[in-house]
Amino acid sequence: MFNPLKYYESRGIEYHLPPEKNVTRGWVNINCPFPECDDPSWHCGVDVRKEKFNCYICGNKGHVSKLIKEIERCSGKRAWAIFKSFKGGDVGGEEFGSPPFSSIPPLRRTTLERFEWPRGIYFLKEFSKKHIRYLVRRGYESNVLVRKYKLLATGHVGDYNFRIIIPFFEDGKIITFTSRDITDEQGIRYLDCPIDLSVHHVNYTLYNIDSVRQGGCAVIVEGVFDVWRVGDGAVASSTTSLTNRQLELLQEKELKRCVVMFDAGKIELRKARKIADNLTSFIPDVKLIRLDRGDPDSSLRKVDVKRVRRLIDG
């Protein structure tokens, strides 16, 4: 039997048990991790006996490995391996409330102190023509981008084949990475470094945080391409919500201003407003930029980027 309690605790995910609100007997609930969901209070539950999950808000459901795949942002093969590694063990009393389990606040997600590249990833010595064409097609100067963000490329072999490897830094040191498929034909466009191989997983850090000036301004966007479009001072949350550790990283910068600019859409706008409200507790000036379409990477014109830059540099 899959043990969701041990899995959630190992990942620092807050969970809820019967007889709490929204939790059915025999289930363990969390906030839904799927990006299209606007779950206000742990409506995503795992049926421990059947090893299946269901979100009563967005309707996502299926085997627990599908939920793990979304949480870890990994391949189906790796999600299945993680699922099997957490099978067995006691999951609590009859209703998972005796003995009582306390909710675990999201703090540190791993015990690694130094990042090492995982096995199964094979780098090219330099960017191939395919990698360069991909970046140029998306409107970027490949040489500038590769040098500035220390990007790496992979070839046709390995677990991260035909991808651009995008390192995440904190204090100048790599702590994790994500990768982007350059073929647009693989099942997963973005494949992250697994949680257990990261110093901090992508969901618990902010991409490009080192570029934010102490006491300055930060622009929060969703993805790395959005950051590249805006430049220094922009950070990517990798999700449409902020974890406690991401909030702590922003607090440490003692910002005077922050701008939240998520992708277009009603759900994204609601989540952006919620984040902006949370940020007002420790940032004096918080602004929300609403996009009419697309995302910052695809919809911002040069004149729009200049306006955002003035907010950062002003």
C-alpha cells in the first residue's frame, strides 16, 4: 500500500487528515498541484486503499503516480519509481487521525548541501545548430542567452535528450535545474531535476533570484522564458503559487517594490492577485500587471519590456 504520509513529509508538503474539513475517511488531502486548478483548501485527496487520487475542484484524477508526476515535474517512469519506493508502512489509525499526525509546514525539501549533476544527462561541448535555431525561433540571441544564464545543451542520448539545460542559482551556486525540449515532440516540455537530487527543487526557489538588487524591485513571472524576456530583476516561480521558501527569498531582499505578471487567463489572474495580496505584508509597493493574451515571453513587445524595466530600474 502506498504511504502518502511518508511521501508528503519527505517533500515537505502540508497534508490534511480526517476528520478535518474536506477530507473523507480513508483519504489524505493536499492543495491540488495541477496548474489549471484554483484549489483554496486541500480538495485533492488520495484514497490510500485504492492508491488513486481525485481533485474535487478541477476534476483531475487517476493513479497516484500521475499526482506524483505533477508534484515532481518528472517523467512517468520516474514517478512510478517514486511511487514504488513509498509503498509499505503504517499510514495511521482507522481514520488516519489516531495517532494524530500534524501538518508539516513547507520548509527545507532535501538534505543535499552541494549540487551534483545526475547520471543519465549527457552534455554537448557546445550548442548545436538545432539548439541555436530553437532559441532564434523564439526571438533570442542565442550567444547572449547561453553566456548570461550559463545554459547547457544535450544531444540525442540520455534521460534529458534534445534539451536545453537551465541551471538555477542561489548565491552563485547551482542548486537545481530545469530543461526545455527543443523538438516540441516529447511528452514533457519541461523536465526538472528531481527533488531528491536538488539542493532546493525548482518549486522552492526563484529562478534568477541572484539578479534582484537588495532593496530594489522584483518582477515575478511564471517561467524561465518570461525571465529572459524581461531580464535582470525578473524571477520565475515555476508555478502559479509561491511556497513559503520562495516568500522567504523575497523577504530577504527587503524589496521596496514588486510586480506580479502571470500568464493571461482568469485562473492565473486570481492566483496572481492572491500572491500580490500576500506580498503586501512585507513589500511597500506591489503592482499587478494583467496580460490580455499569452505570457510575458510571447506577448510583451519591446515597448512593454521597456516599461517593465523602468519599474525595475526606477
